[in-house]
Amino acid sequence: MIFWNSESRFLAGWEIDFDNTEELKKILLTQGVNKDGFHYFSSLQTATELIIRKHRIVKVIQHSEGRQSEEIVAVDLPIEHWPDRALFFLLKDSAGKHRIGGGCPSDFILPTHEKLKTPFVFIGTLDTSDEHFAWINLPRLDIAYPLYECNSGIFLDYSKPLTPVIINPQTFESAWYDGSIAVTDQVTFQEQRFKAVDKLNSLGDQHMLCGVPLWYQAPDIPVCPKTGALMQYVCTINSDSAIGVEDKNGIEDLPFGNYLTFGDYGRLYVFYQPDSKVVYLRIQF
């Protein structure tokens, strides 16, 4: 069926609940992507093309590795405007501004709470002098995460960015707890530098995705618990067997291997809300 006077807009991913107005709004604002991003997602996973006519979605086309499927729908748009976001990437580069691993900065205090059985571990730092991350409005973004403890997503208050505070300690549970890892132990990973680039030479390039998230489970787009504002995606940090352990601090064997890994070789999703200075961290694998 041809729809005259229509336009195409693109979304990264395919898990979209068109019957849930609030969730659809979050998807449009977070997963809306430009044409280059559409091609990236349709090559690696699935991307969605929306055919829009008179402020209504009239057709949904899912594109995946050269295949496509279509569905005629009639869904009113919950918002009129949303951005077509551009992807960018973090590539390994010894001269890069950003780093994963290395020692925790001496002035950064790792979050802690009495509900934690295992410690937060320093993951890395994003240098916000890079124009790609200037919107974060902090001098730098230090990222730490409790690698060896279950949680359903962590909100951290970065109002004082050197001493972030856990907002939702009820998120922690002990399902992964290994008694060999005490709260006072700290693991240090080998340092790897990264640079931000707007284009990849090849999809085979090892890279960390920025701009728009690629979900490996259902989308989990957070809302700031302090303000109710939608949080903005920062980046995805990948597990990486090439980033080994610099110092295990006396721990003989780490639960998931002696290298940087998020659960069963998963990914850490990082979101930020610049007005409230709240960070959200969640892994998927």
C-alpha cells in the first residue's frame, strides 16, 4: 500500500510497544536515529522505519540484514518532534582522551552502602572536554560499578561528582555474592585508552557505541528519580577479554574471569541527566 504525502523516520531497534504512549515517547526520543545510524542498526540487528502521515504512524517496516517485514498500523504520534540522533564510537587508541581501566583517580570516592556485599569497582573515565560529551556538564565522568553483585539498575547522584551517592540501594541483591570478595577489596583493570570517532572504517572494528543504544534485551530507558525527566544515553561499555586485571588485591579467581566483564560477557549501559546530575547504570547480557 502506498501512502501519499508521507515521510519516513527511523528508529534503532525493533522492540516498540505502540500501545503504550509513554513508552513510545521514550523510544522516539532515545532511539530516533539518522539514516547512517539506521544502516548501522539494520546491518547488526534490526532497525525500524516508520511511515508517517498527518501525525500518525501508518506503516511499520522492520529492516534486518537485507530483509524486511511490513505492518499497516494506525498509531497517533505521542509527540510531534524528536531528534534524528547520530551515532559515534569509541575506538582503542593509545593517545585517546578516554580510558577504561587503570587506577581509580585519587580524588574520586567510590560509592558504597551498607546493603552492598561487594564493592564498586572503578571502570573508567570519560573526558568531557571532548565535544561529543560536552553536554554532560561535569569536568569529567568517572564511572564505577559493582561488578560482582546483582542489581536491577543503579541510580547515582553526581551533584558532587567526586563523591557520587547511591539513590536506590534497594536495587542490590546477593545472588552473585562470592564470599572471597570482601567489601574492602578493590580490583584494578589494565588501562586502555579510547578516542571518539564519527565513522567506522568497518563494522568489524572493535568499538563502543555512543549516540543511540543497541539493546541486547528489552529496552530499559530510564527516567530520573529526582525530576521525572527522561535520561540521556551516554555510551555502552563492552566486556573485553583484552583488558586484563592489573591488580586483584589478593583475590585468587574473580567470579567471571580475570578480565573486564559485566556478568556473562555483557555490556554496561550508561545514562545521564544533565539537569539533576544523575547517572544510571545497567548491564545486559
